[in-house]
Amino acid sequence: MPQVRHWLRNALIVFAPAIALGLIAAHTSLLQPDELRLDRALQNDTRTGWLNTVMLGVSDIVSPVGGLVILALWCGWLLLRRHRPVDAASTFLVVAVGWNSAEIAKVIVARHRPPAVYSLDPETGSNSFPSGHVAFTVSAVIAAYFLARGTRWQRPTALGGAAAVALIAFSRLYIGAHYPIDVLGSVLVSSSAIICLTGIWHAWLLPRLHLIPFLDRFGPLGPPAAVDPGTDGEVHTAATQDAPEPLPGRPADGKTRQQLTP
């Protein structure tokens, strides 16, 4: 997980406008009529029998039950098959925190969903802002990107993740479960929560992973040795960088040079 500078300030900078946007959309008439017209235009122009089935299936994949199954299988694979307990813990937290931040925002904003008469699958929950389905997808994509950073999979993960978020957002509008501002709010709210998590992770959680019973049995809890290409072109590990300099008149192997007198 990367370490974000000024993580608390940056998280608030993203979170506060998102909540303000949601409150304006929920409790004024500035945005909702136009949003509903956009929803209806999209649905009237694109809805067909086969696409209805596809979009309902796509939405079910990242439903609350589907999201829990995906998260459990993913973290279990990292823990039991890859033996990477630190990655398993960070992935779980990124997805869980980013996903559940949407539930906090739902309570704060308390926006009603679009009229059920336009929905292919009316939701049981009444709060519309932000979308929990999109929040899960955004959080999972960010977690996957964190794992892929610095590898050849970084760019494909970013592009594929952006496509996945766009697909889930489209499915929620297509079905009629959300307004456009709801899916945008999911991106902002989840991202702000994950930015905040990065600071807490490095300041408090990562140094205390060893306190979790039996976690170290699945793999190493410490970071790999840092590798630094030195100015002389050689590769130095953290251990060699911290080695003390030899004393004057004493080579690095500790043997005293023979002193020559004129």
C-alpha cells in the first residue's frame, strides 16, 4: 500500500465536496430533475431483452453477497496460496474500508432512489447516494492496482479497472437503481476513505500486524530488503547500506594493515 503524504487533509478534500454534492442532489431541485431525464434517456435508448439480463447479471456479481464472496476468495488466495499475509491484510482493509464508507455516506445524505416504476429490479434499501455496487468495484480496483504497482501488470490493471468501474456504473443507471451523481459520489467517497486508510496503515496498522495471532505462519510479515542502485552502479541492500565505515588504517575485513616505516 503506498504512503500518501498529507493523507488526512487530502482525504477530507475529496470527501467533503462529495458529501456536499450528495446533499445538494438529495435535498434541492437543482440536480435531480436533470438526472432523472438522463436516466430515462439512457434507459429508453439502450434497454433490450438480452441486455436487461446481462446488466442484471453484472450488477449481481458485485452485490453485497457477491462482493463478500469475491473478497473472501481473493484474500484467501493471497494468504493460503501466495503466502503473502501483509498483502492479504492490506487488500481486505482497502476493499472493506472503501466499500463501507459508502454506507456512512448513505446515512449522512439520505437520498431516495429513482422511482421504482423505472427500475428493472427495485432495491430493498431506500438510500441512493452513493452506489454501494460502484463503491465495492472502485475499492477492489484500487486494491488490485496497489498489488500491481511496479510490475508489468500495473498499466493493464489500471485500464481494466477503469473499464470495470464504468461497466458497473452503467449497469446501475441502466437498471434504474441510481442517479448519475450517485455513481460519481461512489468514486469520490471510496477514494477518500482509502486515502485516509493509507495513513493509518503505515502509522499504526502495519507495525502491529505481528500482534495478530498466527498471521506470521502464513508468510513473512516484514517488508523485503530495500534495493538501491548506488552511484557506483552496484546494488546495495539495506543491510549493506547500514554497515559502518572501516576505520582509518583498517580494511573492511577487519585485519590491521602492516604499518611501513621509511
